[in-house]
Amino acid sequence: MKTSLRLFIAQAALVAAGACVVASASAAEVVIYAPTAPPAVRYEPAPAPRAGYVWDHGHWRYERGHYVWIAGHWQAERVGYHWMPGHWVEHGPNWRWIEGHWA
């Protein structure tokens, strides 16, 4: 009987731990909405290619009621993947930021 109870407690602990992992993984995603379209993208010359990295161009970030320019930066390359830069998409009357990611 004690073995069954221990097994049940161990299974319940695993289920609870799994739920925490799922919750923390979904909580990591930040969804940003802006009430107006972002300004035109600034021209930013890309630096010379750099082995093992890809250039992520600058973009507008919406914070505290207005847009702020974020300069481009290097992303460490992931072999076998392609960098998809972040971008704004119209979402009804608002705009939504889609974070850059590897695909």
C-alpha cells in the first residue's frame, strides 16, 4: 500500500512540475500591441559579413506610449536555421510586434 501511495505522489509531482514548465514557457512570450503604425524603417547600413553571425537590422519598439528605435545587432548563427527578423503586422485597429526568431 505504501508503494502505491509513493508512486501516486511521485506521478503527481511530475505532473505538477510539467505544468510549471508549460506555464513558464508560455509566460516567456511577450505580446506587444501598439495603437498606431510604426514610423518608416530607418536606413541602417549593414556591416560587413561576420563568420558565425547574421545581422538583425534595427526596428521600432513601442514602449510607454511611443516608438523607440532599436539599433541593429549581430545574432549568433544557428546552423541549419534561417533568421526571420522581427516585424510589425496590422492587427485590427492596432499593430502587433512579431519577435525575430530562427526557423
